[in-house]
Amino acid sequence: MSLRFNAPELDRPYGVKSKYEMVNIVKGKKVYVVPDGTTSFDRIVATCYVDGDVDIGAELIRRGLALDLSLIHISEPTRRTPI
């Protein structure tokens, strides 16, 4: 199952903190990227892992620096489109 998450942009509250926490999670490690075949806002959607099975997005959510979008009802159409 793919986890959908949203971390703040750099110019938003907690954006810089979230970025540097992600740097701490991945620094010096191999990152494995598994695209899901869609795009969102012209970006490829993928699940990224370190240490074999640590989902980077899930780890940011666990640390309180990203939102779990599966818990949020979005009434507007999403911009996800096939690649």
C-alpha cells in the first residue's frame, strides 16, 4: 500500500525543520524509490525507502513533520494523473 503524505514547503511553518529531518533520515544511506505510475503537480509520485524497509514519508509523519493524507478528506479533485 502506498502512503500519501504532505510535508510543508520550505517557506511554510516547519518547512525547513521537515527538510532537515528528512536529510537526517537519508544521510549516508541508499534511497530506494518505487514510483506508483502517477504524477501530482507535475511530480512523479513514489514511495521512498531507506535501510531496506523504512518508508521516509511514514517516518516524517511519525516524527510530526508531515501530514498523513489518507486521514484527511479532500473534497476537491486531486491533480494526480497517469504518467
